[in-house]
Amino acid sequence: QVQLVESGGDLVQPGGSLTLSCAASGTISSIKSMGWYRQAPGKQREWVTSIITGADTVYAESVKGRFTISRDNAKNTAYLQMNSLKPEDTAVYYCKLRTIVKEYWGQGTQVTVSS
């Protein structure tokens, strides 16, 4: 069974930066993509960014220019570098791994942006 372990969530002031990580372990088949989603209280879970096998990245308009997704293929780990954080970025951030076999989700890590 594949497991995703997320870390890096914290309380940060507006304008600050934070880096999240998502480490995948277990028997992993070919990875199609890794991505990040987030869910704020009372809101639906929304897609934030994804990185595909060709290393191409795509971002939601709300985070474009501020967030950067990357992946360490050897470690099966994805990262989310978040800069210029805004209060509206406050949410639980979830990692998603897509393989040829199936999709996997992490348990989420809390990011709170507040002064």
C-alpha cells in the first residue's frame, strides 16, 4: 500500500513563505502526476497545482506566480513552495499522487495565514 506523509504546515503571517512536502512510500508504480489541493473551513476542496511526468506544471489562477510545485523523483516526494501568502490561502493542504494503478491522498496539513 502506498502512503503519503505530508509535513510543513504552520502558522505564518501575511506575506510570509512556507514550504510543504509530501513523501510517498511503499510499492509505487509509474507516477503520472503529483499535485496539491486545499480545503478551507466550510469550503469545497479545490485544486491548487499539479506536476506531470514531463515535469510540466500547472497552477490555479489564485496561486499563480506565488506558489511553486516541484518533485524529487528519486525520493518520490513533492514540494509546494508558497510565497506572498495571503489570509485566503488558509486551508488544509492535501497531497495527491496519481499512478498508473490508482490515486492516493495524504491526510492533509494545516496552513494558517494570519497576523
